[in-house]
Amino acid sequence: MSDKKQIKKAARNVKRARTNTKTQKRTGWWNRVWSIVCWPFRKLALVCKIVWNWIRNLELVGLLNLTLLVAIIVLFTMLIIDLLGCRKENIIVVTNTPVHTEQTITKSKPKTVQPQAVLPITQHNAEPVNVVPVKKVEVQIVKKQTARQDNKLMGDVIIDSRGAGAILRKGTQVNGNLYLQNMRKFTLPCNVRINGNLFLRDVNKLQFCGEFVVTGNIYVSPRSSFGPLPKNARIGGYVVL
């Protein structure tokens, strides 16, 4: 009986060994797969740990104070630049084109005077002299008379604000280019004649009073806009956007 028991025990040990080898093979394969999947995460955690240790060694309070100081300096410089930029004066630049005057002198030959026979004049001192009375003529004099203003601007004219636009009046003639810039809701007076081009730079809602003449083109920047053109406006060129 003892031999049979030993044989059964040996058979059990062999089965256990086979099952143990199978389980070890399965667990070893899963361990390899798991290690391969977890390897990038382990490296990322290691890098994060190194960065965190580096940040812990730095003085965060000093860095925060330095950034706040730089931000305050930048803000104050921007405020000073804005305050100084608001005091710009409006300047109108009128470039006069040189005018050359020419004088033509015509010489004529002296005329020859020919003597002509004239009847003698006889004077009778005995005859009375009739004096005609002078008639009074009433002349009306106007006490207040406005002089006619010749509103002509020679050369290119640059208007930088609505206040400076008062130089343009009804019937103004600009012998050059007209630049309108940096203004809003400006109304161009009536009967303005521009012997050149009209440039609109940063002009919002430009309006027209009535008839006007532009012999050249009208150039409009992307940030400019103008109202409807009147029917009696005369433009020699095109409207270029």
C-alpha cells in the first residue's frame, strides 16, 4: 500500500509542477506587457519629479515680485505715452507751388505826325458867355459793404481734425491734393473745388453738404467711410478703395 501511495503522490506533484509552469509563463508575459505599457508613464513621472524638485529649489517669492515690478513699469510708461500723445496740436501744411511770372513787352514804331490844314479859330470877345447851372445828382453810398473773399489754397492741404477743418468754407478752391484724416462725422462744405485728388485716412462717416468738384480720384483707406455722394457731384476720376 505504501508503494501505491507514493506513486499517487508523485503523480500529484507532477501535475502541480505542470500547472505551476503554465501559470508562471502566463504571468511572465502579462508582466512584460504591463511593464512596456507603463514605461512612458514612469519616465514622465520621473521628469515631473525632477522639474518639481528644481522649482522647489527656486525662490518663487522673488520671481513674483520681479514680474510685478516689470508689469508696473510697463503700465506707467504706456500711461505717460498716452498723456503726452493727447497734447498734439493740429497742424495744417500748405505747400505753395513756385509761381513764375512772365512779362512780355511789345515795342511799336513811332508814328509819323503829318501836319494837316486847320481852319483859323476866331474869338468874339463881345458876345456874352452863358453859364449852365449845375444839376445835383444823388449818389447812394452803402455804409456797410462786405468785401469779396478769394478763398484759394495753393498746394497740398492736410487737415488732421475737425477743428482744423474750419479752413474749408463754402466755395473754397484747393489747387492741389486734399488730405482728410483722423476725424469723425465731418461735413464737406458746398461748392468746394479740388484741383487734384481727395485722400480719406481714418475718416469715419464723412458727409457732403452738396455740390463739389474733384478733378482727380478719391482714395479711401480701409478704416474710412463716407455718406452717399450727391447727384450734382463732379468727379474727374474714380473712387479707389
